Amino acid sequence: MSAILPAEWPVPAGVRAFTTLRHGAGRSQPPFDHFNLGTRYGQYRDDPAVVEANRAELIERFGLPSPPRWLHQIHGTGVVRFPQETRDEPDGDAAVTREPGVVLAILTADCLPVVFASDDGRVVGAAHAGWRGLAGGVLEKTVEAMQVEPGRLLAWLGPAAGPQAYEIGAEVRDAFVGGDVRAEAAFVPTRPGHWRVDLYALARLRLADAGVHQVHGGGLCTITDAQRFYSHRRDAQTGRMATLIWMAG
């Protein structure tokens, strides 16, 4: 059983990116079984020693050139630059690097992970786009931080809560539609005051407005695919997958 979902996008050969899956590696016990890479979610937490062992397995099994640079994700729009940032797990929801061998990492379990690469493979980025960050502009800020003409950037949308299963309330809809009426097309009414939302469509709209038109991936659903993906919306107490990107040296 595979433990990763490789990114499928036409980037230079030296750019590597994938999302981990919940099975196929690791030794976390239920409800975090098995390849949980998150440390701080919910009232009940996975054994920290087991998570560290899972992270060590991630490095060894997939030949990472260095330990991933984890973030303390706060559902915001802050972008961290590595290797300039030296703190362990700095606050932020996106990261960029021009340094080969620096592994950027985003943790998710329904939120949308997005990775970026320039068409010459000289800069990469990763963003955690929960609905708050997505509405707040985390993707646009990541594009800006990469300091590359946006038309030269490629993006890959990793697994997230899908449009057939992710139901939200008025607060989420208003956060998008209030600023851009075009976003209304991403919402389908279900019951009074509730809609299903297409995070992938919202991300593509915002990326296009930012000048990024080479967008790949999307179409998966963490909520309905329990075999491969963790989902906070489905299970409440659950693990976290990691989406990684780096440039080979």
C-alpha cells in the first residue's frame, strides 16, 4: 500500500512534491492510525514519541534531503521564508524557499494544501489554505513572496474537503461572496443557511486573479475517502497528512 500521493504537474525534474496518506507507513494507533504527522490537534493528542517516529520514518523512507520545516499553522496568511527563518515551527500558513534541499511542509486534514514552483525550478512554495486563509489571501501572499512573474509559476492543489461533501454556513459564504460575486458559483445551497462549497474552484479563481494560470490537481475529497485521507470534518479526532515540496540539490 502506497503511503504518498505524488503531485502530478509538469515541473522541472529537480522539484519534488507529494502528500502523505494515512496508511502505508507509520505506527500511530486509532483514531490517529497510522501515518499521523501532526502533534497538536484537539483534546486527545497522539503520543508525541510516536509522531516523532512517524516523522523520522517520513525522512528516511522517502529520502528527504533534510527534516521538513514545519509551521505552527494559525489559519492566517503569514508567509515564512526559509532558510532565513531559523526558529522551530514559526507561526505561519505558507512558506517559500530558493534553497535546494530545504523541505517545506504543510499539515492538513480537510484544508487545502497548495504547492508552487517556478518554471525554471529555482523557487518553491507551499500554502495551507483553510477557508479563512483562502478568503484572507494566503495564496496571493505566497505568490507575491516567491518574487517571480506569476505567469511563470505552476501550482498543484492537494487533497481537501470536496465540493460534494463539504457543507458550510453563512459565515464562510459571506467571507468569499462579500468580496467577489464571482465566488457565488462555488456554493450550492443544501438547506436553509447552508451550502456545499468547492474549495478547489475558489482557489483556482484566486490564483487566476493573481496571474497563476498553470494550475493542476484538485478533484479529491478527504471527507469521503476514509481509506486514504484524514478528515477532521468526518472524524473530529484524527491525524494530519503532510504536503511537502523541495528542490533537489
